[in-house]
Amino acid sequence: MKLSTIFKNGIIYENPIFVQLIGMCSVLAITSTVQNSVGMGSAVIGVLVMSNIVISIMRKIIPSKIRIPIFIVVIATFVTMVEMFMKAYAQSLYLSLGIFIPLIVVNCLI
């Protein structure tokens, strides 16, 4: 195995701190208050649970060539639903989270 491959694997692909924290950037940026933390945490958990249920049901049906785009569409649909729910029923939370709500899609994909 080449030295560059070992270095790349150790730093990027097999580094647990890098891999686990790359999806947490937006969450860490916005969770400065308890209200924002609970709101963002609830939104992320809700999207993860709902999208995993739908994706698990559809997994055998979807061809492997278009699997990732379908996953993105499913996750983005649930994020949009959560965003619309927050805008309708939790306006102050929606305004404080702002642009970080659509970034839940990235967190769920990682």
C-alpha cells in the first residue's frame, strides 16, 4: 500500500472525528440557546426517523443506479415538511434557525 493512500485513509476516510463531525457543523453553529438546540434536534431526529422508514420500505424497489438521487429527494421532502411546519406553528424558532433548516438534508445524507 502506498504511503499517500495510507495517509489519505487515516486523515479523511477512517478518521472518526472528521467523519462524525462533518455532519454536525450546521448543528453546532446554530445551537447557542436551549430553544434552538431542542428545535434543531427535534427537526433532525424527526427527519431522520421519517426518511429512514420511507427509504427502508422503498429500498428493494429502487434500482441501484438512481438510489442516491431518490434518497436525496425523500430527505429533502421531509426537511421541507418540517420547515413548513416550523414556519406555520413555531415562527420564532423558524426565524432563529433560518438557513440552517435546509442544511438538515446534508446532515442526513452523511
